[in-house]
Amino acid sequence: RADGGGEVMEKRTESESPAKGTTKGVELWLRCYEQMAKIRQFDEQVNQLYMNALMPGLAHLYIGQEAVAVGVCEALHTDDYITSTHRGHGHCLAKGAAVDRMFAELLGKEAGYCRGKGGSMHIADPDTGNLGANAIVGGSVGIAAGAAFSAKMRGSKQVAVCFFGEGALGQGIIYEVMNMASLWKLPAIFVCENNLYNEYTHYTETLAGEIMTRAKGFGLHAESVNGQDVQSVNEAAGRLVERARRGDGPALLECQTYRYFGHHVGDINREYYRPKAEEQEWKTSHDPLTLLEEKLLKDKLVEPATLERILEEVESEITAGVEFAKNAPYPDEREVDEDVYV
């Protein structure tokens, strides 16, 4: 479909990565596998911490959507920017954050990325280009545009990626930002993680028209990919990132994905808004870790023992991170008004 700007809105469901099968490609996919496993096990532990009443407040699990964060962030440089969402643990980890400091932040400890004051929905790590998660739906799009504008003005060739869910498409700010980004040809990429549900409502009940056609109105290049296939996501993201770096302007990337658990850790009984059979189908037939594992083994690019070793190493890192956070001290109470802006 033409997007009105002389380009094409493409829909890709399988990987076309030219690196597949090469040594560089194998290293990339093993790194993706490790990163996805780390995000999966991290949020499984977050769920346990919540159920054991060790974590204050709620968290929104990223389990099931790992291929999006990893596929996109593996296409970025360390100094490229990302902005995140209330479901942001995966983005933070994929961009290079350490699990021990993330767990510390969730438990309100001084060693956390925000000294324990941000919590689950406000983790930021500027050293890896993560400008922060945001509890406001669509709240980070303007921040990403500002970062992209800065990069263009400085001529730094940096790119800014804004992650958001399909529910954010009901917020007006996202269309204002897309309009400005298109007019000024900002190096910004809008990554829509379409996991089908706006909290407890299917997106077709809240969103008129099609997601991809929204880009047409702003002259944005747009693509839609299978968000469970990390190779497809990475290939598309890499193309859009390089396009933005060249100065060819912003783009929209829709990733069709699914969250395996509830809207938040307390959302246990979900049958009233989505069937168990649907959840099971996504878990068994569309799991990002399983899909990549099957491809690597089928193409005989790795041995099963290699993947098993990666999972064991990730498990050790996660276990150590949890213990670090549990034993870390809380901030001194005299810090309560530091780093707080009015």
C-alpha cells in the first residue's frame, strides 16, 4: 500500500535478515536469545517478588513481548535513545541495564537506577540511552521527539526510538508529535507494540480504522511485522534505524505481539475479557524464545547444549540480582526531598 510519500507500507512476517547463517548472524541471534531469556526470567522473578509481598506497588510484566524490545534495541547504538512505557522492564534490559540495579530499583533500594524512588514504571538509565519509562500512556512520545530533535540539531547521527502500546493511539499527543517529526524529518522511530488489549479491552473496540493507515496521514514510512519473531523485528528495525540515521526522516513500526499475563501483576482472573484458549495459543505457538530456538536448531547453527548453557547463565545472573536487591540498603530518609522536582 502506498503511504502517500512515495514509499511503501510493508507487512513482513518472516525474517529476511541477510546475516542469517553467518558467524556474525549466529552471534547476533545468540545474543538475542540471551537477552530475551533475561527479560523473561527477570519478569518471572518480579511476579514472585510481588506475590511474596517483597515489592512495593504494582508492576506490568513484559513476558511474551521480549522479541520487540530485543529486536529493536539490537539495531541501536549505545548512545541512541529510547523512551519506554509502564511495561518497560524489557526495554530497559534490552538497551543494556543491569539486572541487579533494576531489581534494587523495584524494591526501593538506594542502589537502584533512580535510588529507589522511581520504581517499576519510572526506571531510567541515561548511560545506555534509556531516557526513562513513563506511567502516563503515550507520555514518552514527546520526550523521544525532543531527543531526536536534539540529535538532528547537533548532527550526531543518533536515533530516538519511542516504544508505546496500541492503547496510546487514543492520545492526541502522539499525533502532534508524528506531525512535527514528519515536518522536521526527525530521526525518530515510533514502535507500536500491539498486544491486542488496552488494559482489559480489545483494541478493536477502542481504535477506529487501521493502525498502519495513521502513518499515511503524516507521510510517515510504516511497516508491520510479526512481533514474536525477533529476527523479523531486528531486520525491520535495522532498516528503519539506518534510514533515520541517513536523514530520511521518521517511521512507524507496528509489532504484532501479545502479553502472556495480565495488565499488571494483580490482574489474575482474565477470562472476563480474553479467553484462556487464546492465551494458550500464543504461549504454545507464538513464543519468541521457542521460535528462535527452533530456527537455530533446525538450521543447525547451534547445538542444544549452547542454548541450555545460556539459560543456566541467565538464571544465575537473575538469582544473584535478586539477592543483591534484597540485601541492599534503603536510601537514607534525609534523601526524601533530593532529586524531586516541583
